[in-house]
Amino acid sequence: MSNVRLMEERDISRLVEMGAQAHAESEYRLINYDREKATSLCRRALVGNGVVCLVCCRDEAILGVLVAEAYEPYFSHERVASDLFVYVLPEHRGGRAFVLLVWSYIGWAKRISAKLIFLRTSTGIKPKQTSDLYRRLGFAEIGGIYRMEV
């Protein structure tokens, strides 16, 4: 049975490696992946302070991860929540890991009184299926992401 929990110190090296795997699979592979910067984000999530890292596990194995932040937009004092990184290992896609992560993310956003919750798809990994799933989970599509290489 899979469950979602907050990331722990012992998870950092595995999450950084999962980040590298996600990076290699995504549109972001065109730019460098910095393991130290990824480690720094994990450490920020350990402290909290507006950043959360949720991991979906079965026994001790991490199947997927969702990192999000809460912030006040430049024009308001109300909070919004936005994902920074979502990744489910390829062998666990199509299962419950992603849905469990998103439900936990929504719960976290509600607990911190976020007025809006954003969930993006910018990696280019199965964008149509991901978008369809986001809608089934209650999210509305509000735009698109366009990329240009320079």
C-alpha cells in the first residue's frame, strides 16, 4: 500500500537522483542539472518556510515526489500554492502515486490557507495525459507554456 509523507533528511540523495532522472526525461534536459542546487531545495523543504516536499512511498521505496511552495503574488497579500517539481518514476505511472501526491498537495495548500492552487505541466512528459488527469482531479486549464531555444 502506498502512502504520502513529508520528505525526511534520509530521502535527499534519492530525491536528487530522481530529479536527475526527471531532468534527463524532460524538456529541461537542454539546460544543466545542478545536484547541489537540487539538494538546497530539499533542505529548504526540510525547514518548511513555505516549501513542502511530499514523497509517495511503498514500504521504504520512493515512487514519486511533489515539491511545492506557497507565496504571496506581487499584487496581493493572499497566499497561492504552486508546484515546483512533480515526478513519478516511469514504472509507477498510471498507478495511484501521482493522485495521492496531488491530494496531499491540495490538503497542504488548504492548511496554509492558499486561495489558489497551481499545478503545471512543463516537462513535456506525456503532456496530453497529464493535462487530462489534472482536469479529472479538479484543476482548470488556464493557458499554455511555450518554449524557445536560444
